[in-house]
Amino acid sequence: MKSGSATLTTKEARLAVAHAIQRHLDMHGLARKDLIRDYLSKATIDKVFQGEFSERTLTKIEGILKTTFATTGHGDERRAPNRLGGYSYDSAEKLIGDYLCVRPMFSDKINLSAYLIAITWNERERCLCFAERARHDDRYTKDGQISIPLGLPFLNLISEHAGVLRTILLSHPDHAGICRGIISTLSNPKGAIYIPVAAPIFLRRLKAGETPETGVITPKTVAYAGFVKELASVAAEEYGVFVAVPGSVAATV
């Protein structure tokens, strides 16, 4: 297992590696203390997460965790981690842009929620990332990473906060720049009550300078009927399937 020392020449690069190590520990339920060995002191580990370490120290950590954190060349640096699908910047660049996001509101059965999502390439994270904005319920605003499974026509917008995961599984954009799929998250209807919820959702790439209406979309809104049609297409065109209990009336989207 060989580390790519070319990526350790700057403090920023070492901090990016340290961030990747921390993310690996978090994902596997490990703590920094789990890296301590007779040949790797606590003081040395603490310095790693301050971006102060040698290639030799990194090699020891990679041996303990049985994975590689540094890369060997510019092309590899612009490739997402394998856990996110291992996609390259070049293959994912077409997804970068601003999108309108529309889904049903979880608090009622009539109105829709519309807000914006920006997709960018994050050099530090080495992957596509997304950030929500212009949400009417801004306390629930999310950001996170994007996975693109190898060989499948989908992308997954993943956000995590305090152990709570939210996923938005979408098709790749069609000729009109529309991605359709399913959001799976927790609904918080009131107080300390939380309920798992899944719903259809779509993203539409925005044109330069376009400023779509966002917020609560009611039946009186001009765009409402078109938004409902796009949401209904998730199930109708099998971008997602909502499975009903056998013998029950099938749910409609």
C-alpha cells in the first residue's frame, strides 16, 4: 500500500487527508484513540488532525485502517472516494449547476415545497456536493455529498446531522434537465414527534439568470399544476415505485 506523497506538499492538502481520515473513523464507528499504537503515540495522532504529519505517519495509519487516503496525481485528486462511486470530476461536471427542487409538503396533502439546490465540485471533499437555499422552512436547510453508483443511472444526495440521514435518490437529468426520484427522511409535524416519510421529488436545472418561484406552492400558484404533473411522473414513469401493502388500495402520488 503506497501513499501519494505528491498530495502532502501543502498544509491544505494534509488537512484534506486528515479530514478524510476523520470521515473514515466516523463512518466506521471509530475514534481517534483507536489509532494509538506503541509506534504511534497520542501526540502524533493529535498532530495528524492539525495537518502536521509525515508520509511515514500516514503510511502507518493507512496500514491500521487498511485503506489509502492520499493520492498520486491530479487526475486521482479529482476523483470521488470509492464509497461515493469513485466518479471523476470530468464525468460529473455536467451535473454542476443550480436547480429548482420541488416535493410535496409533509405537513399537508395539498401544498408543495419549492426551493433551490446548488450542485458544485468540492476540492476538499473530492466529490460533488449540494447546498439548499431559499427554503421557507429554513431551519431544515441541508447540505451534503453526492454519490453516483457505478454503472447505474442515478445520483444520491446524502445529508447527515447528528446521526440522522436524509437521502434523495434521483435519475440523471433528462434532455430538459429534470431529475426525478424519491426523498427519504424524517418528518417533524410538531414538537418532539418525528415520523419516517418518503415522497416523490424532482429537480430541474435552472437557466442562466432564471429566478423561479420558491416557498409554499399552493393550488393558486401558476406553476402548481405543472409541478404536480412532474411529481406524478415519478411513479407513472417508474422513476420510483411506492409499494402498497398487499390487499390495500394502492397509494397515489
